[in-house]
Amino acid sequence: MLADLEASVIRAILGAPLQVKLDNGTIVEGKIADVKEGAPRMPNVRAPFSFIVQTSRTNARQGMIVLMHETFGADGLGVFAVPLQPTEDAQPWEIIFS
């Protein structure tokens, strides 16, 4: 699924609730908060994109997380995520596909 994933799939669930399984097994509620897409670098190659997943504030560290939403099937979508600066009550995570 990762090789074929495009920004349009993520954009379709922008703002929708999902669950995020952290690398320690904890599951937290979240949502896709933003999607950015760049210009394709070559013909017939996926355009680079990134998106922000926002969860409740956690003791975040970069690593693998699993996004669980019906769009991604029963196993969810495993991605490498980098935590960004948290706000008072939220933890944003950035996921990049280049």
C-alpha cells in the first residue's frame, strides 16, 4: 500500500477521526490535520507529499506508528512519523512521502 499511496487518499479523510497506534502499543484518537503535495519530479512518478496527524498530547518520539481507519484496511497503515512541537493539548506528527 505504501508504494501506491497518494496524497488524494489522505486528503479524502482529512479531518476524519482515526486511531493511532504508537510504537509502544498505546492507541490514541487522532485525525489528519493537514496534507501538502508538491509537484511531480518526473513523469509517471508519484508527487511528493506530506501530512500531519494530530493526536492528544503524548510522550512522543519519532518512529513507526500505525494509522487505523477503514481506508487502510484491517491492518492499518504503518508509517514513520516525526513528532512536531506539541501544543498545550495536542501532539502533531509529520509523515513524509518523497
